[in-house]
Amino acid sequence: MELSLIGKTVLVTGATDGIGLQTALTLAKMGPRLFILGRNKTKTEQTADRIRHETGNPTVETLVGDLSAQSEVRRLASEFKARSNRLNILINNAGAVFVKRQLSPDGLEMTFALNHMGYFLFTTLLMDVITASAPARIINVSSAAHMGASLNLDDLQNERGYSGFKAYSQSKLANIYFTYELARRLNGSGVTVNALHPGFVATNFGKSNGGLFRSLFGLIQFAAIKPDDGAATSIYLATSPEVEGVSGQYFDKCKAVKSSPISYDPQIARRLWESSLQLAHLPETSRI
Ligand SMILES: NC(=O)c1ccc[n+]([C@@H]2O[C@H](COP(=O)([O-])OP(=O)(O)OC[C@H]3O[C@@H](n4cnc5c(N)ncnc54)[C@H](OP(=O)(O)O)[C@@H]3O)[C@@H](O)[C@H]2O)c1
């Protein structure tokens, strides 16, 4: 059956490259009003032109900003709401790995700031529009890299013993805690939220780090799948009737699978939520 998103509004973050770009291209063919979010104005506008041209969907709009900076996330959410009072599908996809420890404009460790706080704050700020658009779906691109990771709630900024892979794995575990906690909070609202592993995908991921890391990443990419295959589970969760009403699950290859045992700990999920509210200067009563 050909799926249709005509009349729906969709937003994909990190849609200028890799998995997000392929996700946006495929969804655009189904006819929604599509917002693509990128951090580089020229690249984002060129990507929107390409999507319009390749899919014949004229309703592709751009949002440009840095999701690792909270002021930018707030501006992006406001800009979106000024242009649309509907959001049926939000795909939180933009993410990166940082080999050297860096700080965001808010003084947070960059991996945590972009990969976790970017998803958390953007979603929280858009929640009123999303719930008003129910049935709606939120999709968080996580990673199997979360397996084996654990969160130190007393050192979320990884000040002690930083490693890029450790920080990345922890941020992808945070995506899963966020998904499960949000699903509990949204129970009965008509809004579902699920997380996924896209596979090991040949993209630009990790390449901005340069040096040995970039070379190593390039070398192992022979084993990776293509971005259009890497987008399959995001597209499935966004569109398939099979997952209508399914929430609080972790998917791999379009199937619900178990995430790591500790990712199911509701106490850690709740404490991460509370810390995230504080770090974003949001009140406990905010939105959800
Ligand atoms: N590739 C894999 O094997 C793999 C495996 C598991 C999970 N994932 C996850 O999949 C998601 C997408 O990764 P990918 O492999 O497609 O990587 P990618 O090719 O590097 O694409 C990342 C996208 O995010 C955007 N982005 C990066 N930093 C941003 C920021 N500060 N603000 C706004 N946008 C930003 C990039 O913009 P530019 O175009 O300007 O760079 C790009 O559009 C990530 O969440 C990643 O953790 C990937």
C-alpha cells in the first residue's frame, strides 16, 4: 500500500545529510508539509531545493539553527510555531560525536548538549503543538552504541575521564531514557514516542573530527549500509499503520527489540528528566 502524509506536518532535524536527508526525501514523496532543520543556511536551502525537485513536493520549508545551543533551540521552536500550529511527526535525528571534550554555548559538554539536550528541549518546547495535532508521533534516533553504556547522574557533563565514544554512547542511552519517560508522561494523549537504532550507516558521521578518527571511520565504512537503508526504521516509525498507538519502544530493522537492561530503569529516566529541566531552566510543571 502506498502511504500518504497529505494533510500532515512533519519536521526532521539533521535533514541536510546522511540518515536525516534520506528520511526527509522519502517522507516528502508522501506529500506532507515538510520542515527540514539544518545548521547551515546555504546547505539547508540547497537541500530543500533538492527535495522539492526530486519529489515534486512544493511544500518543503527550512529551519536553520544550531541545536547544541539552547537559545537557538528556543528560537527554532518559536519560529516553527509562528509558521505552523500543527506537528504530526517530529523526527529528532541531528547528532554527532566529539572526540575532544568541548563545551556548548551554555557550558554543557557538546555531545550531551546536542544529542540529548537538543532532543529534550526541542521536543518539550514543541509539545503543545504536537499534542494539539494528535494522533502524532515522535521518533528519537538513538543507537545500538547505547548498549554497555551507563549514565553517571553526578557527572552528566563527563568532566572526569572524557572519551568521545563513551560520551556518545551515554548520549544515545539518554535518548532511550528520554523516550521511555516521555512515553509514560504522554500515555493516553494520542502522541506516541519511540527510539531506534538505524544500523551502521555510511554517512558523514564523525568526519568533522578530522585526524585519525576521521581516517578510522572512513576505513570501517566498507561494512556500513547505505543511508537510504539507514533511514528505513525512522520512516517505518513515522508512517507505518503497524505502529499506530505503539509507544515507549526501541526499534531496530523495523522491529521492536530490547534496549539495554539498565535503560529500563524508571528512576534514572526520571532523574535525567529532572536534571534536563534544570539545565534548560524549565520549571518542573512545564508542558508535559
Ligand atoms: N551513521 C551511523 O552509523 C549511525 C549509527 C547509529 C546512530 N546514528 C545516529 O543517526 C543520527 C544521524 O546521523 P548521521 O549518521 O546521518 O550523521 P551525519 O551524516 O553527520 O548527519 C548529521 C546531521 O545532523 C546535522 N547536525 C549536526 N550537528 C548539528 C547541530 N549542532 N545543529 C543542527 N544540526 C546538526 C548535520 O548537519 P550538516 O549537514 O550541516 O553537517 C546533518 O544534517 C545521529 O543521531 C546519530 O547518532 C548514526
